[in-house]
Amino acid sequence: MKKSLLYIVVLLTVLQSTVAAQSASTRRAVIYFRNAEKEFNDQRYMYAIPFYKTSLKNPGKNDSLAHLHIAESYWYVRNYDSALYYYRAFENKFAPLFSTRQRIAELLANQKQYKEAEKIYRQLLRELPARNTNLLTERTKGFADPKSFLRDSLDYTVRLLKLNTTQQDFSPQYYQRGMVFVSNRYSSKTAEKEFGWDGLPFASIYWVKDTTDLYVVDTVGGYSSRTYNASIKANDDYTSLTSNDNDIIVVSGLRTGYNGTIHRLDKFSSELNSKYNYGPLCFNKAGNTVYFTRNNLVSDKGRYNLEICVATLENGTWGKIRVMPFVQKEFDFFHPALSNDESRLYFCSNKPGGQGGSDIYYVPLGNEYDMSIAIGLDNKINTAGNELFPTMQGDTLFFSTDGLAGLGGLDIYKTYAQRGFWKEPVNLGYPVNSAYDDFGIIYNNVHNKGFFTSNRLGSDDIYVFENRLFQVQLEGTVLSKTTQRRLDSVTVIIRSADNERPTTDSLITDITGNYRFPVRPGRAYTLHFTRNGYIQDSLLVKNAGTDSRLSLQPMLLVPIVAALPPAETDRDKDTVPDTKDRCPDVKGPRSNFGCPDIQAEIDALAKMIFFKTASAELTTAALKPLNVVTAYLSKYPNLTLYIEGHTDNRAPAAYNKDLSQRRAKAVKDFFVKKGFGADRFTTAGFGLERPIADNTTEEGRAMNRRVAIQATFH
């Protein structure tokens, strides 16, 4: 019994210790989470991360928010591998959100897993079609066809500058003969003031006074995520909370001395350098006015938001610093850029009323009141994503965005205004753009060179690029297909199949039959060939390739041969074509236009037509031959008759003339009474004018008293 009681006492003691330990553990988790949230809300993400990690070691009611915010913190400090891990952990333990789905898609694009990124965006479009439709559509389009951003890659040569550090170096700007840029590099081995966002020193402006002093590295390594050595130090003895506990918990390991490489470089100005961040900036053409970004010197609810200021150079010193009128301290205003004529100042802001995220605005310079009203650019430029780092070169506006189709992260675009309206932005493509953030470009179009920033290697670095239009020489020869002779004077028209920027060019082949066109690499083209005497032809070039020269197979043009007349029909097979045959269904000699030769028979029948003496009245015997002629008229509707009347010389000529005319008409009237049209008959009386025999004999006079009929087919 005593042993049993002792066992129960020991068991209760252990249970009480366990409960106390669990209570202390839960309490620590709550305190760590509370500290993490404070750092997170103050945008001190580097300090928030170790608090969240420690909090998550002791599961509690705040786990979902802790998972989400530690993922967001890693996202903001651009530790993308850790961000992806915690976003996925959040979705696996809790539920996917629109924001986590989108973040994961972007992180997959960073890893060039474009198909997976596209799949997520298409799913978001199906499930939430009304939420940021344009942004989702644009990102889906870009990740569905990343190769479209590679086709101009041969136009650029990109190299990494030696001045870069393992910290952040970004946003170059031309100034005098040199270049200024922004960097949060370490300037000494001793501990420096740190920016809680990423745990690095505050950003300052540096100056390379001559661009000829800029050098590039010979070899470039791969991507490397930055490591963060941070831990939590707490004066907690893990006992129950008492009135003497002060719950002091701090982040340690961030404010220690720096053991890396120190890059000595002059800062731009002591006047533009205070305890917080400075830059990016821009200058007027005279170089005596600068517009720059800095943290507000007075906090707003614990946050030092960004503001844009202006300063002027007097006697070698930057002074008269003042905040621009459009700045509102409760929001961020940053990344200034001057228009070419210096009449406008462009900048970015996350103030309400935009398209979402940060947008690009401008103010007209001059009047104080006008400068207080920011005007947003249209939705061809501003999106539901973030538009950042505007710069101007001539009339061209360069900017970066993650709200349009691209390769991942921020991509650099360019556009220009025409008649007061901005044209569709054009992605600069690879290798200026990458799967990571690319931004802060400046361009010298005289030398076709410039600088831009990218974090493609894990931290913000400045790159130099050269832009030279690369062209493929597309060449070929035109030959005659039948003779293989080279053809000159062939008109060759080339048309690009580029729907975005279609082009057309043409030329005439020389005496050698050759042609040559400079074309853009990777594009499809159609060539059209035309020459008198030859059939037109065309050739499709599906891809011009990436070599400097592309020789095509010879184009063989087919001569036009004179067309043979169509074969004529001959229905009655009498060798007279139907088009010339006046009797196409009855055989007849060619001499009679394909009609049967009935003239001999008509002549014989005409000799049997008699009239009563001294009369135009037909005898009974004449009816038989006339009926035979009637049958011919019925059989051949195109048959016409020329009827002549003749007499002998035994009566006066006038009498004979009249009699012959009446007798010819009597024959005609016979046929007309049979129902034939009068227009098929022509009559003439010649009297004694055309004898065919001697009128001195009775036999001769009998032969001269006659009717002659001439048959004609029409």
C-alpha cells in the first residue's frame, strides 16, 4: 500500500512537471509569435524570421499565420528557396490561398519551371476569373511561351561589373562622365546600422567618376541564395511567469562585425547620406538638380516610409533639400525619373487609387500646386502587379513590372507616348530579362550601351550591356525550271510572319539571279517571286535560325506556255467544226460550210417548174418538184433560196422583164403559202437578158424560158 501511494505521488509530480513545461513552451511560442508579428508589420522581415521559426517549434493556435508570414518574410528578403518551402508548408497544413498560389507560381518561374507556373495561373483563372483577370492572363501568356522572349537574345551582350558586392548594388544613373548607383555594401569591418528589411546596412549612393574605370568580370558563377545567420537571445529561465520577468527577447547575430570583403568606393555626397536609406535618384541634364528617394526622417506609426526629395548643387555642395509637394507621409513615394524635356517627373507609389501594388505616376514640374497632384499612367503600363524603377531615354520610358507577361519576377519593358497615348509596352527579352528580378535600366543610344540591375545571381548586381541589331543574311537564287538558267529581273517580296511587328521588303534579282535580305533571327518569313513569262511562286522560311547566314534552295520558276485552243466539237464528223458548220448535225463538204451539197438536185428540180403560156400561173406538173424543194426547206431551217425568172426573145423586152419577175414571185408565193417566212426568199426577173441557149431555134428558146434557184445555207 505504501509503495502504491509512493508511485502515485511520483506520477503526479512528473505529470505536473510535464504540464508546467508544456505551459512554458506554449507561452514562449506566443511571445515569439507576438514579437515576430511586430517585426513583420514594421517591415523588419529579417528580424521577424527567427522569431517565426522559434514560434513554429512549439505548435499553437497561431501556426497558420506564422507559416504564412514567415513565407512572406523570406519572399521580401528574396530568399526564394525558403519562401517556396514555407508557402508549400502553409498550403499542405492549412489551405491554399489566392496569394500563396500566385507566390508559388512566381517562385516556380524563378526556377524556370514554367509549365508548372502556367498550370497554377490557369487554375486561378478558372476558379477566380474576376480577380485580377488581366494580371493572371498576362502571366499565363508569358509562362506558356517563354521562348518568345529569347528570339532577340543575339542583339545583346551582357556582362557583370566587377564593382558588385555580395550585398545589393542597383539602380545606376549617368552623372557627368561617370555613373552613380545605390548600394547597401559594407564599408567597414565594424558593425554598421542595419536595415531591418534584409539585415544589411542602409543603402547609400556611390559614385564612379568615369565609366572607363568600370570593368567586367571574366567568369560568372551560378545563382546563390544568401544565408542569414540570425538567432534569438532571451532572458527566460523557462519557469512560470512572475512579476519579475521582463520578457526581453532580441535577435542576435545580425549586428556583429562583418567578416567579408570590403569594397572601397567614394560615396556620392555627404549631404545625401543620413541614418536611413538613400536612392534611387535622377539628375537634370545640367547636373545641378537631383531628385532622390530616401526614408522619411519622421516615422508614421512606427514606419519610415519612402519619400522623394529634390536638391540643388551650389558651390560643389548639394543643398536646399526639400520634400516634393505630392508626397504623402503615410504612403511610399520612390524611384524618380525626369522626362527628356524635364517638364515631368515620373515616380512610383503604393498610394490608394492605383491599379494595385505600386504604380507609376507623374507630376508636371513648375507650379507648386500642379506638383501636388499625381497623375497615374494608363492601364497599358500600370497593372494589378508592381510597376517600379522608371527611367527615361529620349521619349522612351523604361520600367519594370511583374504584372505583364514575362520570364518571371520583374521584367524590363519599354514604351513611348504617341499623340498623348502610351503604346503597348514591349518586353526587352532575354538576356536583359531573366527568371528573376531585372530593373533599373539606363541606356546611351549614341553608343548603344547601358547598364541595368538583376538579382539573377542571388543579390542585386549591376550589369553592362551592348545592344547591336543582329541580322541573318537570307540569300538564294532564282532559276528557270525548264532550262536551269539564272533569272534576272525577278521581283522578290519578303514578308515576315510576325503578328506583332510585320515587315515587308522587296528587290529585283541581278543578272546572276541572286537575292539577299537581312532578316531577324528566329522569325518566319514568306518570299514571293514574280517575273513576266513565268508562273508566280512563293517559299516559306519557317525559322531564319541564329547563324549569320542562311542559304536557301534555288527557287525554280515555271515558264508560262501558250495555251492550246480548246478542242472544237464536230457533231456530224464532217471535219467542219461546229463553230463554222452551218449544218452541224448533217454532214457536208467544207466548200459548202459543212452543209450537204443539194444545189445539183435543186437545179434539176427547177428545170421541171413550168408556167401556162404567157402567164405566171404554175402548171400542175410544176407542183411535184416544188414540193420536193419544200421538203428541203423544212429539213434545213437555215436554207434560203434566190429565185430567178428568165424568158426567150419572142416578145418585147419590157413584157418579158415583167413576166419573168411575176414568175419568180409566183414560186416564192408558193413557198410562203406553205408556211415559210418570206425573208427566206429573194426573187429577181431578168427577162431575155441572160439566155443560156440560142434564141434562133425553138430548142434554144425553150431552154431560155426557165426558173433558176440558188440554194444557200446560213
